[in-house]
Amino acid sequence: MTTFAPMKQEKETNSPSLHLQRQQLLLRMEYEYEKEEFRRQTETMGVARKVKRGLCWFPATAGRSYYNSLNQLVLEVTRTEDTDIEHSFEYGRPVCFFRQTADGSLNYYNFQATVSYADDTRMVVVMPGAGAILDVQGADRLGVQLYFDETSYRTMFEALNDVLRAKGNRLAELRDTLLGTLKPGFRELYPVRFPWLNRTQESAVNKVLCTRDVAIVHGPPGTGKTTTLVEAIYETLHREPQVLVCAQSNTAVDWISEKLVDRGVNVLRIGNPTRVNDKMLSFTYERRFESHPSYPELWSIRKELRQLHGKSRRGTYEEREGVRSRISRLRDRATALEVQINADLFDSAHVIASTLVSSNHRLLSGRRFGTLFIDEAAQALEAACWIAIRKADRVILAGDHQQLPPTIKCYEAARGGLERTLMETVVARKPNTVSLLTTQYRMNEAIMRFSSDWFYDGQLQADPSVRHRSILDWDTPISWIDTSEMDFKEEFVGESFGRINRQEADLLLSELEKYIARIGGQRILDERIDFGIISPYKAQVQYLRSKLRGSAVFRPYRDLMSINTVDGFQGQERDVIFISLVRANEEGQIGFLSDLRRMNVAMTRARMKLVILGEAATLSRHAFYKKLLEYIKQ
């Protein structure tokens, strides 16, 4: 494993080259760290722990194999155990297979495969060949686990190199505008009125339409960022035939795609959605490809080609030559049909939607776009953004850098500046490109106010429709249950799962039960009042889930309740939110609770009621939590 000396936080530089070289170094650190971590986990971590962490399915069953619409040989894999554990398998991620021997050791197969589709209990995996399929189909005690993702890193390094080398082209101009001293340009356009948008949303859409280079839609929680972005895309399509829309995660791509489809926009989704339903599947490339009138002919040609390959080595010389000639003609026809289908699909699409890494897909090779929209840009590594920017003439970034940052595993890389996103950099250097949305439509004003004051300079305003919204009359919208006098203690349960505080979790469920009783069970069911339980720690989340599953009290409301980490609640909202902070120790150690952006996300999920449980004696040593306690008590 390569080691690196500790690095200090990046200093501001006006040199794009120095900035990008530093990004390469930091990304290399993250790559080496993650690679080593994967090796260590593979060698030392037991199967049960991998399953529990969502990294592995065991036992798994290898089902049928077939050729999909892209002519890839795929295998269906299912699981019947531990189906309640959330997994990390999703489109494009590499996997490897293993079998467990009688003595409990693991034998890994010497090939890698790629996830094409995954839901809770079934996934479809692209296999390297028929031999690999036969190996796993005949195996007992089969398992499948995530493999180290070399491809994503390779694509990001390639993008950074392209940006560094760019000279005398549009990519070079965008690089020097976003990272250097080149000023962003704006066109003089007559402002467009959008009566259905508020003032700041309307201003943001107009800035998007006017910019020649870059614009940023900064959307704090509940301010209608997605609504604004959809409107900006819709208006841009009046001026351009097609745009590229990307995000860091498949979930975020699905969300914006679904909203665009609702507006009547023809979306072509590259990659498979995680929000699996018929509506989402209907605009995927694969489903559109299969629905094309020319596809039946292409399918029959591919079938015949596979049959002919078996005959090409048998018979007389003349017979073999005849088969080879037939194969050549069929291949030419298949290629022509594929080109025709692709041209039809791409020419008719208004929006091409993909993750940032998938924007490098072979289907998009050589394609350019007038405008690139990157949603949730504050959660994307800078290198990932450049993958897509290479294909565009101008860039629109949307997100909130006061909410969740990118996920970075190497502490030194994060500390060195890898966590700082392209959006943050542009916000700091080019403030005239930023449109801040200031009217929020989600939270009671009392829930919103602290977040507004601490993170957004007090600029947020609650819309009158939500300002005083509540479930109960004379209710307190935000409260803190202090466990300082209850002798609760946290426990450490492992690197990835972090901390657990069982007594605090039990108290939370007790307080939730009381609040449900105050509202009335029938009213909750009739009005579909929903609840979210959030904890920063996976161990606490899993403990709460197991307790909730075993409780008869909560059974009628189970489909109205969600329990997840802060990351799992990003982009969501609930009527009632309970937060378990877990930390309780004499040293005042709060770990990653000191990443205040996570707390901002957690607190701003609640529409009408927010309850925080935590030991004030531990947490109030930090200025943020001290101030929050004072705010709640006033």
C-alpha cells in the first residue's frame, strides 16, 4: 500500500493546473486507501459481517441466464435470507462470486462481473462468459460480494488528465472559468416571467438561461431546488434540442428524471434506475431499445449468429466458408440495425440522464451537449463532475454545500481538500454565478429558523402556507430530550457501524409511542401522518429497526415509519422526525457529529415536529450544539 504524508487543507490558488494536480494526488490517496481497505475486508472479514454491512449476499442462488437487449450475457442471482438488510448493490458496480467450503473458508472465482439491475432480493449480473455462468450455477453455498470499483477511479483519473491537457478548446475555457481567473460570461436576455415560481426561483431560472459558462442553483432544504431545476431544464429545451442531466447517485438521477417525465419531457435514462417501478423502467435505454420496431429483427439475427458460431468449425471447407460468409452478412445487418435504433432513440430524446460516471458510457461516446445540468452537485467529487463537463459547452450546478458532502473514506484525503466539491469552489470564487433560493415550503418556522441562522446567514423565510403548520394545537415544534441525568452510555461496535446507545434508542421508542397516543392512532392512519427516525450511526439504526419490528404497538403504523442514517434520509421529508444522537461520554467526544452538515440534513427533514435525543453534557461542549440547546430552550 502506498502511504502519503499528512496533508493540510488546500489553500486557494488561481492556477487551474496546480488545483487539478492536487485533485489527482488526493484522488490517488483515496484510491489506494479504498483498494487496501477492500483487500483487508476480503481477507479478514467474515461472511456474516459482510452480509450485515450490505456488501454481500450469502447464501445466493444462481438462476437463469440469457442475453439481454444489449446482447450481454447475464445471470439472475437471488437471495432468500437477510432480505431486510439494505444492500449496496446497484447498476454498474463490480461484483465477484465465491463459494464456502465445508471448513468455512472462501474460494473466490477468478472473474469479475457487473451489476445490471438490483432490487431487494434479485439482481441481474453481466457475466464475462458462458464458462463463468456454468461455474456458479453448479455451485452450492454460493455467495456474491461487491468488488473494488477500478472503473470509476480510472474514469475520474482520465477526466482530470483531459482537463489538465485541454488547450484552445471549450473544455480549456470552462476549466479556466471555473477554477481560474477567467470571468464567467452572461447573455443579455429579456427576463422570462414564471408566475408559478417565487421571486428567487424565477431569478435562478433566468440566470441559467443567461449564462454562457456556469450558473449555480443553491437550494437549501425545502426551497424547491428540484422544481427550479426542472423549470430551468424545460426552458433550456426551448432553446436547445437536447441536454445532459447528471447526478452523483442513481437515486438522484431517478428523482430528477421522474420529475422531468411528469412535465412531458422525453427522457432517455442511461443505466438502470434504483427507484424500480414501471414508470421509471419505461424511459431506460434498455426498455426503449427493446420497444423499437426494428428490435425483433435484430434479436432474431443475434440468435441466428449464436447458432452459426457453433457450425463455423464443422463440415467441409466449402460449408465452413459458407457459414462464415453468412455470419459476416448478418453481423453487418445487425450493426446497421443497432446504429439505426440508437440514432432513433437519441435523436428523439430531449434529455439524456445518467450518473456522472455513466456519462462516460460508450453510448455517449462522441456526443456533445449545449448544456450539462448536475443535480446534487455538492455530493459529487470534483473529478466525477469533470467526466461529464468534457461533453458540454456550459455547466449548471444545483445542490447545497451546507448539506451532505461526498463520501470519502480516506481521512487524510478528505482533510487535504478532496471533500471540497467543484460547486463549493465555484461558489467561493465566482459568487456572481450563484442564485440562492430563500423561500422554504417544508418546515414549521421554528424548525427552520436555527438552520437558517447557522448555515444560511438567516436568509431563509418560511412560506405562509407552512410557517405555523403543526399536528397538534399548542404543540412545541422542536424539542430536545436531555439524557444527561439518565446514565446512558454509548458503546463502540465496529469501524463501519460506529456507536450504539441502546438505552437512548429504547427511550426514543417510548417517547414516539407517547406522541402517537397524543395524536391518536386512527387519525394517523386516516391522514397518513408519517414518521422518520434518524441516527448518524448504522448500529443504532439497525437496533431501532429490530426493536420496531418486534413491537406490536407500532405494527399498525409500520408502513408510515422509516428508520435510517442521515445519508439515507437525504432529499426526503416526514411530518415527524426523531433524532438519536447516541454520543454520551465523559470526554465530550462527538466523532463525526462534528460534521455539522449532517446535522443540518437531519434537522431539516421534519415538516411539523422535531424531537432530538442526546446527552447535553457531552454535546454542548461543541459550540453548535450549545447554541442549538439554547435556541430550543428559549
